[in-house]
Amino acid sequence: MDKDKIKELEKVDARWAALCLGDLPISRSKDFVLPDVMGYGTTINEYISNFDEFKQLLQLGIDTREALKDISYSITPIFKKNLGDANTVLTVNEITLTYTLDGNKKVLDLRLSTIYVFKESKWKVLHWHGSLGMDEEDGTWHQEEWKRENEKLQQKVNEQTEELKKSFEELKATQNQLIHAEKMASLGELTAGIAHEIQNPLNFVNNFSEVSNELIDEMAEELNNGDIEEAKAIAEDVKQNLEKINHHGKRADSIVKGMLQHSRNSTDDKEETDINKLADEYLRLAYHGHRAKDKSFNATLETNFDKSIDLIQVIPQDIGRVILNLVTNAFYAVDEKQKALYEKGNSNYKPTVTVTTKKEEKLVSIAVKDNGGGIPKSVRKKIFEPFYTTKPTGKGTGLGLSMSYDIVTKGHDGELKVESETGGETIFIIELPL
């Protein structure tokens, strides 16, 4: 237990003894006595189970004390022990009470045992037991009775601990499900973009294949006619077509591999990656993914890539997820602004999303900028917190930026920053160390 908590406990322990002995007003007791306080007085009949009963017992003691004179007391701490953790403590104090009754000076030895719990940054009384040095059988609670009550209290603590563990496990499982849902959502965006992107090279492959087939027929005809030179010219055309088919086939293959890489579980294996190519592909895939959901959406895509950037070591599917998430959010922002302005009759707005890469001395930065509605300062403070989202219910889980932040900072020892003003541009910057 740290020194501040020990010092605070000693202070509260002294106030508790003063309260029990009538030296502290009852009104002050709420500061450090729990509503469900339970305890036993110095006789078997003095039992309380809540704060109101405690006040009644205390008032009875105060009324009794008024008949006494020349009251003084001393407190001697004799025992202190943590019960399970540093937030539950048992203290035992010996109290020597000196007073005059009917002209006779008397000395009474008391023992006050108290269990404190640390709640709401304060020590508070949960359970107490007072006893006298008496010979009568029913004059004080026995050690076995105390033991049984302590066992009841410990059982209650154990039950609450089990409930907390169960709640934590359920929360953890729910969080994993939400993270999986966020990954599947980004995969859906990617799949829609890929479906459009892959169609272009496949169209080229199909078209050039048909043309090449026709050229083969023409070449055969020319060979039958004995025109070797024309057949050679046609063969050259066929060769060029095959090269184009090969080029677009590789392009389709690259897109499919990118999809498979994105969809599989992340690993800790970093690969040499062309960051410009990665950013360009995910920009276009995110755009077509957004258009798959809303055919009316259009935006200007701008890129400014630093060609001096060499291959860098990253986990490509993870950085791809981050770029995809940032660009998708940018499209959402400009789309919302465009719809809002359109409703007001303003059609001059041009939604624009820009992706920029830059190589600096010790890092490479990837910036995603949009000219949407901007982010207020109060929101920017919480933007990377898990489950925080400004989107309407059903539009976002609040995990996208949180996951992206973890990927960049924990997975790549980098930084993810945001610069924005309400109504102005927003820029998310990924900084990856070289």
C-alpha cells in the first residue's frame, strides 16, 4: 500500500474512534461510513445492519456519556492487516477510557476492531466490532462468532469478485466480436472496390483474346495465300496483344492477392512494401467501395506521392486496413457535407480527397486529407478512443480509428495524428519510422 493511502487510513481510523466515543458530530459520519455498514457493539444486543441503525446506536452512546464527567481517553493501535488486497484493511485499536461517575473515578478498557474498504478514493467503514474486558458469557462476542461473520463477509467479497470476472470475460468476448465485425466491414468495403477494379483488367484480357483469335484466323489465311510478309505482320500484332493480356492478367492477379492479404488474419511479419502503390490501390478500392453503396456519390481523387521513397518494412495488410479506414472516413465526411449543402441549394461544392506520401529524415508519412465538415476540438480529443463514434447508429462501431491507432503505434512504433478545424479540412497523418 502506498504512503498516501496509509496516511489517509490512519486519519480516518482516528476520526472513527472519535466518532464512536462521541468526540465527533454524527453529521460528519457520512463522510467515511458506508450506508450498508454492519457492526456489533460491546454487548450481544448492540447489533446494527445499516447507517440509520448506526446513528441510533451512536445517539444512545452520546446520551449515556452526558451522565459522565472528566472524560478522557487514549488510543493504542495494536493490529493492522490487509484482507486480500490493499483496498480492504482490518484495524484493531485498544482504547483506555477514563471518567468520573457518581464521584468515583473509573477506567474502562475497550477494543475497537474495524474493516475499512477503499471506495471512491476514500477509506470507508464497512464493518466494526466493539468489545469489553468482561467475564460474563454474553458480555462480548466470542472469537468464533467474529470468525463466522468474517467468513460471511469474505464469501460476499468472493461472490462479487466472481461476478466481476464473469462480466469482464463477457465484455472481452463482446469486444472481440466487435473488432471482428469492424474487420469484416472493412473487408466489405474492399470487396466492393475490388469487384470494380478487377473488372477493368478482365475486360482487357477478354477483348484482346477475341481480337488475337481473329488475327490468328487472318494469319492462317495469309499463309495459305502464300503472303508471308503479311502473316509476319499479323504475328507481330498477336504478340503485342499477348503482352497486353499478360500485363492485365498480372494486374488482376495483384488485386486478388491484395484482397487475400487484407482478409487473412494479421501476423507480425513485416515485408518490404511499395507504400506509394499500397496507398494508391487502397484509395481507389475505397472509392469504388463507397460508390457500390451509393451510385450517386462522386469525388475528386488527388495523389501526391514522393517517388524517392524506397521499399519500407511494414505489415502490408495492416497498413492497408488503416489507409482504407482513413480514406473511407474521408469519403463519408465529404459525402455528408455535399448532401447537407445540396439540401440548402448549394451545388458549387466539390468533394475532394487527397492522399500524400512524403519521405523525411527518419520517417515516411502518409496523409489523408478531405474538405468535409471538419472535426471539433472536443471530438478530436476522443477520436481514437475505442467505441467512440460521431456517426449515427448503424453507420459505425467506433472501433475503426481505435484499431488503426493501435496498428500504427503498437504494431509499427509509429504515430497517427489528426489536424482539423470545425468546418475546415481534416488531415489524418500516419508516420512510420524508417
